[in-house]
Amino acid sequence: MSADNKNNNRWIALSGIGIQMGLTIFLGNLLGRWLASTFELNFLEPTLTIAAIFLSIFSVIRGVNKLNK
């Protein structure tokens, strides 16, 4: 495999990171909002949103490390 193909594959793999992060955070917030309104526990929305942020960052770091190997 040439160096150009390898670089192109990396760009393709990294191109969806923003969408993946945004979707993970949005769904975490949506779940937290639903749980907070269902169970009347106001701390669930920010807690799950922050958890989704950390989960998305962890996922990005893991994916980038896998690409660098």
C-alpha cells in the first residue's frame, strides 16, 4: 500500500469524528433529559451529558491510537 493510500484511509477514518462526538453527546443529553423528566431527578441531565462527553472523548482517543499503530 502506498503512502498516499494510507494517508487517504486515515483522512476517511477521521472524517466522521465530529459527527460521532456530536451524536454521542446529543443522545446522552436526550437520554438524561428524558430520565430527569420521567423520574423527576434534575441531576440526571447534566450528569449523563458530561458522561457522554467523556465517552466520546475516550472513543476518539481510542480510535486515533488504533490508527497510529
